[in-house]
Amino acid sequence: MIQVKVKLFAVYQEVYQQPELHWEFPENTPVKAVLERAIAENPHLLSWRDLTRFGVNLQFVPPDTPLQDGDEVVLIPPVSGG
């Protein structure tokens, strides 16, 4: 198993009421599994599935990027403002 830190922003932080989570996954899990777990725990997040981008260790990555032990993952929903 690997451990990752999940940084939460916008709707994800509102749902979890905290700025970060620490989750475990099997080795070679793709980063999209983080979002799938969040949706499984909070089904109303389903509407954000196709709008969310992924960041790992301060870089945007594709959904199939494998996670490594100690990675910092960010779920990035669309944001607006100026």
C-alpha cells in the first residue's frame, strides 16, 4: 500500500470540511482513483467528475498517472473569479 496526501479546494473542501486528507491505495493506482473514492464517499460530487483536473506534486497530470508513495494529490475543479 502507498499513502498520499490529498489537498482539497473549492467544492471538495466544502464537502470534507478540511483542507487535506491522508489516504492509502494499492501500488500502481492511477490518480483518477482519488476522485473515484471521493465520489464513492460523497455521491453528490459525481457532477464534478468530468470537470476535475488532477495535480500530483505541483504538476498537472493525466488521469491515468500512477500514484507513488508520498505523493501530494490535488483535485482541481473549475474555478471562476478575477
